[in-house]
Amino acid sequence: MTTVAHVVGARPNFMKAAPVIRALNALPVRQLLIHTGQHYDASMSDAFFRQLSLPTPDINLGVGSGSHAQQTADVMIGFEKFIGANRPDLLVVYGDVNSTMAASLVAAKAGIPIAHVEAGLRSFDRTMPEEINRIVTDCLATLFFTPSADADANLKREGIDAARIHLVGNVMIDTLIKCLPMANANAILAPLGIGERQPYILVTLHRPSSVDDPALLAALIEVLNDLAKEYPVIFPVHPRTQAKLAAATRAATLHLLDPVGYLEFVGLEKNARLVITDSGGVQEETTYLGVPCLTVRDNTERPVTISDGTNRLAGRDPHTLRRLAKESLEGPVPKKRIPALWDGHASERIAAVIAKELR
Ligand code: UD1
Ligand code: UDP
């Protein structure tokens, strides 16, 4: 029987793989799920398998944390061993994390075709580790599933054959649409004494570019402290940030939480008055939900969240962030337009293409 293998490793991979695996269940294929173990805390991994009904992985490579080289190399070694014994006919990889690029390198050299879900996104900022991962993965992939037309244009400019590029829409939004009816933040809000209808600000920060420089992180926390005088600020803290936050001063007025489950997080997002983030997925989800979003970055690989959606780049200057946040909190909620094909059916379109490909 034809075998399709999926590699996941970090939090944002889980929301992307879940609907694709479900859609491929309709095909006569055997599916294998490889968890690299890049993320391993219960709150960064297990919680999503339960909430998103992901199958138990066939293997967890247990690579854990490390330098880029170490993590990439460990995924490569573990994945090469795995496919030596379980050679798939197609590898499906997701997004732009180290696990994605590492598995792609191994599969390409083993002559296994690679489908890249969320292909073609470009921030044009090579200081971002994810940009390197995107470029390398797209050099190696053989099938390209894109979330938006800008990604198609990027791939064509890089010389990818247009016949290999499939504009299918956004699988992250497939998961969002499916889970929205179950999304509920009461379990988070009630212990904080925040009413469901009370306006609050939701924050996530985890990019090295925002949290690794202690002076910048401290300045960003100062801005959040300032905003917290008027609105509760809820900040589920990514483990990378947790490690740095102890050093940043006076975060006491913020509601700092451990990372929360997906249904809880989407519950928080949908009722937030403002989201401040540097996450890729959160930019997309707030666009779908029509919730104002300020992205603490100088660029984004997801330009439709700005052109069509509710996202604005705040850059990394704390003064600009403070000004834009106040503007957003005082002004009307911007009108939203949901980007084309962000309709909950991207994974079905992916399954249709894969079915043809494997015939
Ligand atoms: C990774 C991805 C990033 C993605 C993010 C999603 C790369 C290069 N980066 O960043 O693109 O946006 O995941 O969340 O692939 N840690 C824990 N427990 C865990 C996982 C991580 O404590 O379960 C801590 C460790 O100290 C680790 C640090 O977080 O060193 C960073 O983890 P890592 O996977 O290297 O990168 P992320 O910042 O999570
Ligand atoms: N998310 C979550 N709990 C949290 C923070 C985020 O479930 O505490 C979800 C969020 O809804 C989105 C995804 O995690 O679906 C985004 O992942 P992350 O920000 O880690 O990575 P990125 O998208 O930046 O690569």
C-alpha cells in the first residue's frame, strides 16, 4: 500500500498537520506520523494531540532542544534511520521550523518526493532562522501547497515550475474553523477575575528577534505594563521567553501564564480587544477572526494578513508599539476581509492533489 509520512515537531505544526491527516484518511493510503520531539513539554505538544485528535505518532525521535545545528542534525539522523526501515512514497512537511527543513534534507537525498504545506512564504529577512528553513525546504520540495497568491509569486520567481504549485488556502484556518465552536477561554479568564465580555489584550512573544535581547524584552514588557493600567494583559509565555523573562523587570502587572491549550488560546483570541504577537499563526488566526493584531516584527512572510486582514506591523521599537496599541484600543475595530481560500477546505484540496500525484 502507498505510504504517506508526515513530520511534525513544534507547536504550529500540529494545527497544520491535523486537518491534512484527516483529509488523507479518505484515500487508500497508509499514513505514518513522525514527531521529531523538537517541542516536548506537555503544554507545547501533548495537549494538541488530544485537542486536535491527532493520531499517536508512530515514532517520537526525541530530539529536544539544542543549537540549530544540533537540533537539525539530530532530526536528520533519527529520521534517516526511521525511513530506512519505513520508506514512504511521499513525505509531507509543514511550515518553517527546523524539523521541517531537516526532514526535507533527508528525504530529498533518499529520493523521496516532498510535499511542502505552507510553501512559498517569504519574509525576505535571512536573519530569521525560519526564512532559511523556508528557502531550503522549497529548494527540495517537489509539490508546493500555498496559502496565498503571494507565495505562488515567490516560488515562480525562484524558478519553481508553476505546474508543481497548488494554491490551496490555509490549513491553519481549516483547524480554526473546525475548532471554533469548542473554543472557550472561561477556564483561563475566570481564575484571573476577568469577565468573558470584559476587554483585554492578549500577548504572545517567542521570536529570538523579540525575546533574546534582554534590553528589548524589558522595553517591550514596559509597554505591556503601561497598557495593563487600562486593560488586563494576558500573556501565555512560550518556554523560550520564560527562560528570558526572569531577567526582564517588573512584569508583575501582567497575567503571565504557561502556554495554554489550543481551544483555550483560540477562545482568548476571539474575544480579545487587541492581540500583540510575533507569532506567524496568530497573525493568520486574528485575520480570520477579525481581531486587531499588532505584530512585533519588522516584516512578515504573511502579507495578506496586512493587505486583507487586521494585522499591522509594529516593528520592534517600543515607542511605536505603545503608540499603535493606544491608537488601536481607542479607534474602531478595523474592517476585515478573509483572504481567498481561507475557507476550511484547504486540506481537502491538498488531499485531491496528493491523490492524483500518487495514482
Ligand atoms: C520554534 C521554531 C519557530 C516557531 C516556534 C513555535 C525553529 C528554528 N523555530 O521556535 O519557528 O515559531 O518553535 O513555537 O524551528 N523549550 C522548552 N520546552 C519545549 C520546547 C522548547 O523548554 O517543549 C525551550 C528550550 O529552552 C529551547 C527553547 O525553548 O531551547 C527554544 O525551542 P526551539 O524549538 O529551539 O525553538 P522555538 O523558539 O520554540
Ligand atoms: N497557541 C496555543 N497556545 C498558546 C499560544 C499559541 O495553542 O499559548 C497556538 C495558536 O493558536 C496558533 C499556534 O499556537 O495556532 C501558533 O504557534 P506559535 O506561535 O508557537 O508558532 P508560529 O506560528 O509563530 O510558528
